[in-house]
Amino acid sequence: MVALLPLPLAVPTTAYQLLSYVRSPDYRKMFAECELDCVFVAAPARYHAEIVAAALGGGLHVFCEKPFALDPGIGYRLADEAERKGLVNQVSYHVLVSIRRDKAKIGHALADF
């Protein structure tokens, strides 16, 4: 089962049609009431640590868009908690996009040299 907070309109309707899901406006309630294995956190960055902490507290694996937390100390504590509980926590970084963008900038700069 997939449990979703309300998604933006940009999410294709087919995603909803292909998944068996429950929608909830409250992630805490969703974590408590739905049988989940993991959580994908793609909320505004200021909420990441709060949502990740709730997920880890509920024994859920976490995949989080960057940043994991705005405060490094909080990030370390959350990573330590995941490790203690044997839970996966991963932060998504868009390295390939960044590398391609940087190569394009370098190529453009060299062409002007």
C-alpha cells in the first residue's frame, strides 16, 4: 500500500490509477494508521527533519530529498537514530544534473577563451 499526502496537480493522474493508496493530509496520522515499510520525504526543506524524525520513530525506512535537515546536529542525530534502529536512511542528491550543468558552464567558458 502507498499512503500519500496530497500531491501537486503536476503529478500525473496515471500515478494515482496505478497505485493502491490512501491519501491523508497528516503524515503523523498516516504513519500511525497505515502499514508502511518506508517513507519518501519530498516536502519543503524546513519540514524534512520533523518528518524524518517521525518516520524513524515509527520504525520506517526513509528516503529524503536534500537536505536531510537544515541543522547539521539534527541531521547527525537522525542518522544515528536510523543506524541504532537498523533502518535505511538515504538523502537524494542530484549529482548527475549538477555535473552536466557544470560541464556545460566549463565548455561555454572555454569556448569564449
